[in-house]
Amino acid sequence: MSSTIFLHYFHHGRELAVPFKQVIAFLTKYGTPGVEPYSNEIVFPPEEIADIANVVRDGDEGALCVAFNGPIINDQFRQLVFEAMQKFGFSAYEDAFDWVYVLPESGDNVPQALLEELSHGVQEVQIAAQLWPDQ
């Protein structure tokens, strides 16, 4: 299994930022936010979601991606990722570059450079259970 899973917002093949404070508020439903200088981190209870999530900032207001380090692929993690996909329009992929998971009719937004790295391509998902189904 991957050691990191990423959530990115892509539009017309470009990576775009989403509101940083909204992403942190969303993740806080599942874990504990860090304090300065770690205000971009969320720590989760042991053996639940992941070891930690890092929100990569784009300036003061934006978030370019969320990186889940040491993800635990279970129903709770799948539900968090699916909710984030619905709320922010994120695509999800792991550092092993097997699939990129997207919401229906969003596959055209994935950058070509990422598509070229994937061993299996784009997978549209309509429910949380379709994310990493073999895990």
C-alpha cells in the first residue's frame, strides 16, 4: 500500500488552489489541527485515518493539495476522501501512481503529466466504497 495519498483540485489540466481555512475546518472533523508553525497539519487518532495530513499551502489563503501520510484504507478513510472530493472537487491518487480517482465526468481535468505516470489511468467513482476497493 502507498505511504502517501494525495488530494488535488484540477481544472482543465491545471492544479488550482482551494480555500485553505475551509480544508482545515473540514479535516478537523476527523482529527486535531496543529498550531503554529504546524497549522497546516492534522493529526488523527491512532489506527483511524492516517498518521498525519499535511495541507500544502499556496500563499496565505489557498491550499494546493492534501497529503495523507501513512493512510489506513478503511471505510472511514474512504468516506473522508469521498466527502472531500464532493466538497472541494478533489481528485485522489496515491504515490504508487496506480489510479487517479475522480468524480463522474471530471477525468478530463487531470493534468496530462499525471496521466502519463499512472499505471491504470482514471477511475470515476460514485460512492466511497469504489475508492481503493482491493484494500
